Amino acid sequence: MSGNQENHNLEVEDMNKLLARFGIQATNLYTDAKKLVLPKETPIIGGLRWAYYTGNLLLLDSASRAKPRALVMNDLNQKPPKGTRDQAGCLLATAEPGKGRVVVVTDSGWLADWAFDEEGIGGVALKGQDNREIFRRLTHWAAHAGDLKIAFDLKHE
């Protein structure tokens, strides 16, 4: 699930009504576009480089039956090349309500052709990223696809 692009499509309130079912809420705290090298131990997408194009932070309710988890926390040591907003918190989350799986990120710019092709937008082009592979792995995980040969374990602690 993706939503709430800053300065347009401002559906935080409506999106949060749906996200509440998964123990996740979007905030109005933002992090500017930056490339994040994900730690190797990150489930599903570890070791990949994510060109993150600006979005809200996510809050997780650890008491939720949907078992929300932070998959990517913002690494404040990796700075945005342009812009000053760089909030500590969750940028990408998962949940497992019942037998289903949900992936939540608050902005879909990282899935745009201009991101995949490393052309960028707004004067920011994040080069050397693995966004297509990150998307492929996340969609396979969410769909319970059996052909995904990546070892990971997201059991609720």
C-alpha cells in the first residue's frame, strides 16, 4: 500500500482509517529523498540500495493483532543529497493480518519510471539503486509467492 504524496494526494486521514486495521499509521513527519543502503540482516530486502523519494514516517502499534513490523528504519547516517528533513523512524513497514501480508510505504515515487531509470525528479536523481529488485521481492513476499528464494523470517517477537 502506498499513499500520501506530499503537497498533493493528501489522504493521510483516510489512509490511516484503513492502516489502523494493520496497526500502522502515517504521520506528517517527512524525510527528503535519499539513497539508503539497507543492512544485510534486513528481512526480504537486506543488502539492497533503496532510492527513497520523500515520504512520511510510519507509526506502528506493537499491540496490534496484525503484527506490524518496521522493515526499513531511516538511517540518519545516510543523508539526503538535497533537503534538510531527515526524521528518525520507520519508512517501510509490513504486517501479517491473519493469513494475509501487507507492505506499507507512504510515497510511491520510488516505483516511478524516473526512479527506476535513475533520472530522478525535482533536481534529485538517486543513482546506483535496486528499486526494481526491492519491489519484486516485496510483492513476492506479500503474495506468498513460492518461487522467491530469499531466506527471511518475520515472526512476531
